[in-house]
Amino acid sequence: MLKVRIIPTLLWKDVGLVKGIGFNSWRRIDTVLPAIKVYNMRGVDELILLDISSTNEKREPDYESVKEFSQECFIPFTVGGGIKSIENIKKLLRSGADKVSINTEAFNNINLIREGAKMFGSQCIVVSIDAKKENGRYYCYSHSGTKCTGIEVSRWAKEIEKNGAGEIIITSIEKDGTMEGYDIDLINEITKNVKIPVIASGGAGNYEDMFKAIKDGKASAVAAASIFHFTEKTPRAAKMFLASKGIPVRK
């Protein structure tokens, strides 16, 4: 088993970080740079920054801000939000992102995933899947969880893997921000259908939730936001807990 990664997620809206529940009810919690500086010292493996309003506002990524953030980020840095073209990807990588996370535009143009992987390498192309369960099946949502695509997550996961995605972030819209645990069935719906790494997201409330996402859901990494922002739990302590359960983690 490869070493599992612990990845804080920063949800960026307008000029600061926000926290919501179910992709809604956003409230301001912090600013980006101080959070990045804290995580640099807390033993995290990677960091994900998602601009949650850029797609719906139909604007390009904020390259200048990403450049400023990346200069203070000394761990692998994934940036998502508003990516619609190869040029967007190129500019984000030049601004200091190590990977880009794409959601909405992948549904509109699967060639973006394919061409991005060819040009920059699959390791740079992450596809984010936001999902909700309806009538017993999980469906993909776009536009920051506001539009149902009608595509089942298992079918979409296989499609994006075939087109060169190097990694998948799977987020349960219903579990997002609740701190009630990951949706293990949803994670399994992805991991049993693809061979690329899967990052579980949405719902972490304690270290046991992370363990279940890895052990039962077969996730390669766990992403979390609220647990690190609103409790005394830390990425380093999460690693210690997982190691005590026999899960290999990065030091």
C-alpha cells in the first residue's frame, strides 16, 4: 500500500477563506496566506486551494494571487476554480501551482483533460467530482455543486481516467462541512472503478473518519477543511493515529 496523504482544503471566495455546509451557507473564516503559513509547519503532505466562485462568476483564475500564495507554500500545491483552457492551466502552473483541479469544464470539454495530460503530464491534472445521491444512485454535479449533470459518478470516473486524469478528488455534497464522516459508499463507487489515486473529501469530523475512508473506502488520500479549522485536531496527529492503525503515512 502506498503512503497515504493528509491534505487540508482551503475554500477561497472573494478575498478570504470560507466554510459552508452542503456547498452553501458560506461564512468567512480566515485569509489565505496565514493559513498557508500555518500548514507549512503542521506536517501536511499537500494543500488544495479551490476558488469556489470563479466558475459561476465566469472569470479566469486569479493568477497574481496564486503566485503570491505559492511563494509562501512549501508543499505540493493544487489549485482549482475557473479553469477552461490549456492557457489557464499553463498560467496556473507558471504561477506556482504544482497541480490543477478541474471540474465543470471537464463536462463541457473532455479534450481539456486529454490535452492537459499530454502537455503537462497526468500528474498535474486532477479532476474533481462533486456528487449527490438521488434515487439510490450517485450523480455528478458541476458549477460548485449547483447543477446536476445526469452522469453517474462511476461512469464519469472511468471516462476521465481514460482521458488522462492523474488523480480524482471525490466530494460528497451532502456530507460537505457536516463533520459527520465521509460517504464511504461514494468513495467506493470511485475506487472500485479506477486505478488512479482517489482523494476522499467532504465530512471528516475525526481521525476515525479518515481511517474508514482509507481502510473501507480504499482512498489514497484524505482531504479535510472544517476538522482542521474548527477543532484542535491537526494533520500531524491524524498521521500518528493512522500509523497506529497500521496505515502507512508520510513523515
